[in-house]
Amino acid sequence: NAGVTQTPKFQVLKTGQSMTLQCAQDMNHEYMSWYRQDPGMGLRLIHYSVGAGITDQGEVPNGYNVSRSTTEDFPLRLLSAAPSQTSVYFCASSYSPGSMNTEAFFGQGTRLTVV
Amino acid sequence: SQQGEEDPQALSIQEGENATMNCSYKTSINNLQWYRQNSGRGLVHLILIRSNEREKHSGRLRVTLDTSKKSSSLLITASRAADTASYFCATGGTGGFKTIFGAGTRLFVKA
């Protein structure tokens, strides 16, 4: 099993550009989520999905879109990049957080810089 | 605002000493998890404690949970230089589907 795979690992964008961060998991997890990590801020939840076709907002959703057309994939789209979106982005998957077996598996992260 | 808040923000100890980190949260939970993050890497799950459990052990890790105080602690015994990392608590709420992380404790173990 590959676990959770994120691409790309590094990206530099110009202000106003759009891009998609890819996330794929091969563990048949129904729950997937995107976090951003800024220095001293821990991880903040951007969007999450409880299954194909179902997504919802997290703590900091503005400027980001998601979709979940398959169980395996959960891409994160930056609509119009801003310097405030410079961060490290992590994708995670697990069984339902409300369940008793909810260990989250993380990708290795995408380091995004917006100039 | 974040659900979990770790304390202290940073901790520096000598190899062989014990390290204790605390986490407080705000709402009802189904479970609480602890994760480790080595610099520049993704998070790795360490241990999960359910809301009806009070204490759990895994190797050199001991986690306690006090739901009346909405707090948890992670104890790492006989620390090693390889334990140097950031440690995060995360909560799975009774409301359903969000897993919310705290800001983390940075642990530095000196050899």
C-alpha cells in the first residue's frame, strides 16, 4: 500500500494563479481532509469529506475548493492564490473521526509559496 | 479557534528524563489522539484514547484523559534523542466528522 500520496511536494505560484493539489489514498478510507500548517499554528482544517460526493468546510475554507468524485481522490483547488496561502498543506485520510478506529494517515505535505 | 491546545509550547530535556505534555479541548469528544511530527514531515499517529477510557499505555507512552476537565496528558518515559519532534493532540468530536488539531508541543531531547 502506498498510503496517502500528495503531489506536488513543492510549488511556487504567482499571486492570482490557480492550481490543484492532488491527494490520493489506497486504504479505502471514507474520511479525507486537508490541513494547512503555518509556523506556530499547528494544523488548521480547510475542508473535509466523509465519502464520495460529500464535502464540508473546516476552520479556514476561504479561497479553497474541493470535490470528491471517488473514494480514492480528494484534490484541493486554490482559486486565485494569495501570499496568505503560503503554507505547508497536508492531506489525511482515516475511517470516520467519530468511530473507534480513527487513526489518521498523513501525506508528506506540499510546501506552497505564493509570491 | 482550535479545539486542542497543548502545553507547554516547547520543552527541552536531557536524554533519559521523562517528558510530559498536556492538551486541553473545548467540546465533547469521542476520542483523543496524539501524533508526532518530525521536522518537515507528515504526522504519525502515536496513540488513541476513547472518551470512556482514563489511561492507556503503548511502549514508553502513557496517555491519560480527564473528560470532566477536558484535558489529556502524554508522558514519554526514558526519552531518547530520537524523540525530538513536535507532538500534537487531536480530537474527534461527538458532532461527527471533524478531527481538530492543537498547536503542538515542540520537544527537544538533548543527548
